[in-house]
Amino acid sequence: MTLVKAVAFALFFLVTACSEQTGVRSAGSTLDQILGRDLSPEQVVRNFDPEQVARGQALFRKNCAVCHGQDAEGTPDWRKPLENGRYPPPPLNGTAHDWHHSTEELKRFILSGGPAGEGRMPGWEGILKDQEIDDILVWIKSLWPDEVYQGWYTRIENR
């Protein structure tokens, strides 16, 4: 065993004994700090209602899939502007920039269309009800990979 590993091992047991007595920190997080490891934020758990996810999927496919694809995969070459200078519909499955926006911003884009000048998404205000938009957004977020959802939630949604 190398000296570094031996010291880390000894510190682990020392910290474990101290933290059990004081209840201040977990041994793992303290050991990570001692060894200079990056600490990741606590994992965000998605507690989506499966019925809401299913409603959102059905509503998305009925209203949004004609542009964004059946599984929110977007348009091929969505990063390349069209001849009119506007961009085609992007993916909404966590592989584009949808997760750069808060839920309120995403809802505003759906209601008002947009973002202004960048795309050609129509506004859905008066067509989709608030609950329907919420259902669609929950389905979209359910598609995002865990790392994307984690980053979005901790950096954008829960600031």
C-alpha cells in the first residue's frame, strides 16, 4: 500500500469515528475534501407522475411532433439556418439547448412562440391549456438524460 493510500485509509477511519460521535459530516464527503476530489451536488430525484408523462407525450405527439418529431428528436441539421435565416425546430430531448431555459421560460416560448427572430414556432396561447403545457413539459423533461436534468435543475431551475 502506498503512503498516500495508507494516509487516506487512516484519515477515513479517523473521520468516520469523529463523524459518528459528532454527527457533523459523512466520512465519504470529508475524505473527498481531504483528497481534493470534486464533490458533486446531491442527486436530484425526478418524481414525475407517470399519468402526467403519458398525457404530455400524447399532447406533444398531437400538437408538437409535426415540427419537433414524434420523440422530440428535432429536425436534422437543426443547427444550420434555413434559407430565410431562421433555424429549424431543435430537439427537445436534452440533446439541444432546451435545458438552458427554466420551466417558466419554456412555458412562455410555448404560449408566445419563439424565441423571437430565431425560429418560427407559433404561439399556442388559447389553443393549449396551462395544464396541457405543464404535461408536455414534464414529458419533455422525462426524456432528458440524468446528467442533463441534474445540471438543469441545479443551475437553472432551482437557483
